[in-house]
Amino acid sequence: MLIQLLFVLTAIVVGARLGGIGLGVLGGVGLAVLVFGFGLAPTAPPIDVMLMIVAVIAAAGCMQAAGGLDLMVKWAEKLLRKHPQRITLLSPMVTYLFTLVAGTGHVAYSVLPVIAEVATETKIRPERPMAIAVIASQQAITASPISAATVALLSMLAGFGVSLMDILVIAIPCTLAGVIAGALYSLRVGKELESDPEYLRRLAKGELNKPHYRTREVADHRKALWAVCLFLAATAGIVLFGSVEALRPVFHTSAGSVTMEMSHIIEILMLTAAGLILLLTRTDGIKAAQGSVFQAGMQAVVAIFGIAWMGDTFINGNMEALKGSVEQFVAEMPWLFGIALFVMSILLFSQAATIRALLPLGISLGISPAVLIALFPAVNGYFFIPNYPTVVAAINFDRTGTTRIGKYVLNHSFMAPGLIATGVSVGLGLLLVQVL
């Protein structure tokens, strides 16, 4: 088992270094070693999760192509410029809301340059809002009803009677509280901008005299607004059907009455939203497939395909040994499973892939669904090593140099806000599930 685990971890580390679809395809290599080398029986690939994610990505990509994302960025810019002194508190709320609505943290790319510019113009250290804004965009993944991670969690806990609302009623307030705690901490991070030596050095060398960033203009506000409204309507429909089982269609078959699965509802509503956006706004479908949201989302699908399939096969083939090793510890201290989720997310750079890879083990260990929901935000650990795309983008967008990687790599701008946000989210979640 240990030799198999070595191959699995090697595939994860090498795949993460390759970037893009590297994580997924290296998962395929690891799976080949497990199946053909060690004789493990492959489990079923996570088709339902992948198809749900593809449907959501299609709708989000169409919204972006129609100008909906640009319109949302314009709204965010207007809010931040209206209250520049509160940017450290407002910027994480903006990126959190963006991710909550769109289901992907990659939408933060569009608003990070705005945050950096407004903070610099207001003489507020950009590191303060930038770092927590990135963390907020990650935390919201585990609160979004249409994110790949939430969809994966719901699909795996549905057999235990868990509804979408059961997840959201814990995930949203807990992650929001974690983000607020991180933002309050960020208010006093580092020296004031005008006393920062790196900023003063760049200012003296004229490196800050470049033209200011300007957000992309929305070509057609009416089309963009239609796209946003249609996407939000589909999201609201998913929340409604996921919360009230009585609203789901019931089909009468020879085997008896069957209630429509949430996976099918998500797929239908999101594909419908994507189709209506293209039809009503006359947006080119090819343009939707070329957008950053669609490309990033499809990379996540490939990652889940390879990594989750490899992880499922390894865990299923070694279930008895794994249970015997950790069952007693986890039974006494189930929060330890949260540490495993956190560490695995650092390696996988994907909340959804982490859930698909490790949750079967948590379920087999007898951890209650309620505790698993409380531990859900622990999968937001990929800020730990500062090489995730949104982290790198935030560093590059901050022209003052205050958002940075430290001398010892791990002492970077995102570490403290990330640990605070994740710790508060998980801790509050464990408290809430005891009460509710």
C-alpha cells in the first residue's frame, strides 16, 4: 500500500508542477500504474460530477462572452471607488460574491487589478485588500451552490439524505465569517504604504508612472444584463430545487416512483441558461469556449477526471488497511480528517478534486455527513504554497510590491489571512453542526 501511495503522490506532485491539464493526465498515469502494475480494480469514473461541472462552465462561459462578467466588474469598480477607504473590507466581499455567483474563483482575475489601483491611489497598502480578496475568492468556492466542489460534495452525500440547503446553511455563514475575520486581521498588516521601503524604492525609480489600469468597457449593457440575469435565475433555480425536494419532478416507472436527481436538474438548468444566453444575446458560442472561465473550468474537469479516478481506485483497493490505520483516531477526533483535507488540497490545487479523492475515505470511516459538511472549507488550502494562478496574479497586479512572497517562501502575504479564514470557517462549522 505504501508503494502504491508513493506512486499516487508522485503523480499528484508532478501533475501540479506541469500545470494546466497536467494534474488530470498524470492522474491517468498513476491510475495505469495502480491497475496494470498492482492489479487494483478501477472504480467508476466520476461522470456525474464532471457533467455537472461542464454544464456550469458552459453557462458561465456564455455569460462571460456576452459581457456579463465585464458588467459585474464595472459594478464592483464603482463600489470600490465610491468607498476607497474601506477597500480592505469591501474587496473580499466583492470577490466572495463574484465566486459565489459564478461558481469559480477565476473570476477574481477581473477585479484584482481594480483593487490594486484603488488601494494605491488611496495610499492604502495594497497587500491588505489584495491578499484577503484572493483568500475570499477561494473560500466562496465551498459556499457556492454551483461550484465544482459543492456539486461533488452534494453528489457524494445525497445518499445520506443531505440536501443542497443543508450544505449552504453551514458553508455560507461559516466561510463568510472566516473571510471577515481575515479582513479584520488584514487592516493592520505591514507598514503604511508611504513608509514601505519597497514602495519608496519603486516610486523613486519611476516604476509607478505607468498608465493606470482601466477595466474593459461593456460593449452592450442590455446583452450583458440579460446574461447576468439568466445565469442568476438558473442558479436560483438550482438552490430552490436543491432545498425543497417536493418541487423536483417525480417520474412513474415500472420500478416505481423516481424523484429527479439533483445532478440532472443542475445539468438541465445550466445548459438551458447557456442556450438562452446565446440565443437572446446573439453571442457567438465559439467566443464562449475561448474565454478564460471556460478554459479554466475545463482544466478542472480534466483534473477531477484523472485525479479523482486514481484516488477512488487507490482508496477502494486499500480500504481495509486504511480504515485499520486511522479509524480509531478519526472516531475520537473527527476534526483530524479536516487536516487531511487541507494537506491534500495543497497538493491538488483543487477543492473539487480533493473532495472526490478523500471524501469516500471519510464516509467509510463513519464520519457523520454533518461533520463532513463542517470540514468542507478545509479544502481551501492551496494558498499555502504561493504558486496558484490567482495568488501569482495578485502579486503581479500590485505595482507597489507590497503583495509578495517572503524570503522563506511560506512567509508570504496570503498565509496569515488564509489560515485565519480557513480556521474560523471550519471551527464555526463544527460548532454550528452541533447546534443545528
